[in-house]
Amino acid sequence: MRILRVGSYPTIENPGVGRHIYEISNIKDYETTYLTPEKKETFIKEKQNVDLVRFWFFNTKRNLSDNILKKILFISKRLFFIFIFTLKGVYLIFKKRIRIIHIHSPMFIGIAIVANLLKLDCYITFHGTDFLRVKHKFWFEKSSYIFKKIFILSPHMKDYFSGLIGEKNVVRVFNSINSQIYKNFGLDRKKQILAVGSLKEEKGFEILIKSFASVSSEKGLIEYKLKIAGDGIMFNQLQSLIEKLSMGRKIELIGHQTTENLVSLYNESEFFVLSSLSEGYPKALQEAIACGCKIISTDIPGACQIIENLDKKSYILAQKNSVESISGAIMQSINLEIPNKVFNKSWLDIRKIYAKNYNSR
């Protein structure tokens, strides 16, 4: 059986991006063609039964301060390269005699639509905020019938997709982490709060910065600093906010970090904050728990599913998109305890789920 998977591929610089697809590609007795956007990064070693096809894609991040004309030009250019990328996917379907198509972003739905016309089995996995981009969108609801199964990482997506293609065709899978890499080294921790993620609106970093700034001079928090690891289109906007609030000495945007550096940051930080407005099944939260951080998280479904396994003394939930709620949680966080281990479904179990469903024809 030949499978075409379409999505991101992990690199040395960003080993977590595309990891989900990478791991499930190693299913015995299945030949996988892995179509991924080209990057100026070092791709990790391919699986033995995987043919990696790298194709150039328009990955430039849009500047939020662009005027209307620049926004139109940006969107037009992106749509053009999505179309070219789709043609590449269709070409591979014929060249490799593909029988199953599995896309990992609704951006690649054009490949699945063509595959459906060819009577092939089509699947899609929603990892997080991509869900919000299709929810209640006319174009997706009218084309969702092409998918034999929709895989989701968070249960809050289930009702919507079940209404489109039936509950039995919506399958929940899990993100997981490598416990040999992300672990608690038992080090003395700094008076430091850590946040990790792409610098985009869905991560709620603007709210987090305002929240920390509002309580940073309070008793018990004077010595604490906030570090935000990650890069993205909001870097300049967030840096300007930090300067406007005169918090340059206490809040630092430290950019993208290697896995090794990130593990060190988790282990030296007392707290981890997930300030997201939406998530699928947040890996950064799992990583922070595994590394022994005390947890502050917004009350979004994906996060709640993870921290419900923890001792209630080791985390605080805050209302999303609320400066008052998150700042209050930060104030309360001083009395938190080191969390216990969180349950993670193994990659082996995930692969079994996929193999079972792919054999359903």
C-alpha cells in the first residue's frame, strides 16, 4: 500500500515541527511518499521506507504592519505557490501510484480533492489552530465529504467534525514527547517564568506580557523574570509592547531555541505559562511538565485534557484572553508544587490507530 503524506518535516533546528507525521510514517508494510515544503534548515534522517520529496514553498512570514496593497500581493503570491505545490502532489499520486492521501493542513486540500476524484482514500489531521481556520467555513463544509477519516489532537474539535462526516469517522490521536529528552534534571531553579511558542496571536503572548507587567513589582514577584522562546510575525509588535511598558529588564524575547537549549530552559525555570487562546494538544505544556515546571495555563480544552492528570497543587488555570485572570494566576503561582508525571500515549499506540484505519477499506 502506497501512502502520500503532505505536511511539515522535522529539522535539526526545529525537531518538533512535523514530528507527528514523521513518526507515523514508519508503519511496516506501507510505502510512504512524504511531500514537504522546502526549508533553509537541515532535515533529519529519513525513515527507511519513506521517500522524502522536498518542494519549494512560499514560507515567508507576513509583516503585520503591511498596507492593504502589500497584504493583497502577499496573499496572491501564497495562493499561487499553494497551487503549484498542489500540482506537485497530484503528479506524485500518478508517478508513485498512490492509494492513500493523508494531508496535515487544510492548505493542501486541493491534493485531496483531486485524489477523491480518482477514487482514492483521503485523510486529514488537524493539529491545532488550523481547526479555527476551517470551522464554519463554507468551502470546507462542502468538501469535507472527501475525507474517509478526520484525525484530531484535541477532543473539542470532535463535535464539529462529527456533524460533518459522522462521529465514527472522527478519530482522536495524541501528541506525545520523548521522555528520554524532556525530563527533570533536579536542578536548582531560577526565579524565572518561561513561555514557549510561535509569536502569533493565538498564543496570547501580548496578554501574558501585560499580565506579568501588571504584577511584576508585587511582593514575592519582584525578582522574577519572564522569558518567551520562539519567533514569528509578532516579534516586533511584542518587543515594542515590552519597551512601552518599560519591562526590558524583566521580559525577554529569546527567539527560537534548539531542543537542547529548550530542555535547559525548562529545567532552570520555576514556572511555565501557556497563555494560548486556542491549541490542539499543546506539546510545550507536556514538555514543561516532564521537565518539572510548575504550571499556569489558560482554560482551553487541549490544555485541560493534559493537566487533569496532575496534582491540583501543581497548576493554576486562568481564563483565556484575560489580563486580570492571568495576572491573578501569576500572583497565586508562588505556592505551587512540582507537578507529577503526565500520561502520554506512546507513538506505538498512535501508529496502531493509523494502521487500523488505513486498513479499513
